[in-house]
Amino acid sequence: MVNYHIGWIHEEDIPELIALLNSNEPCAQVISIFSSYVPEGIPQSTIGREAAFLIDGFRKGRYPPDLDSMHYYNFDKSEIEIWWKKRKMLAN
């Protein structure tokens, strides 16, 4: 039984995800089947947070990269942007 999506996010997806990092538009959150945390009510994330979660999935080589995209997951938008700039520079 596969519990993670391996190689699901590709490098060519990253520029569009980076462009979404500032979005505060509400959307559903992602919760791994391994998470013991079950949110009450209708959990809401943002497109920006979920874009960062997808990027971290690429960086870790599996999706989801953490137990969930809200309760356990902390991201640093600046760190993600710096990582992407460095990665692009190394590729050239």
C-alpha cells in the first residue's frame, strides 16, 4: 500500500507554485492518513500555504511532506523563495 505520492510534484511545477505563495484565498487543507490530529469544523487553509506544502513535497520527494498542512506544518515563505533562487542559479 502506497501512502505517499512519490515524484508527484515536478520541478517545472515550482515556478507556478512560487507565484501562489502570497495568496490568502481560502481553500481546503491536506491531512495525511498518518495524522492523529482531526480538526473540528471545516478546516481552512490558504492557497499560499498549500502551494508551500506542495513545494516542500517536491523538496522532500514525497507528498504530503508532513502530517498536515495546518496544525503540524510551519513554513517560511522567504526561505522557500531563497531556496528556489539558489536552485535556479545552480542549474545555470
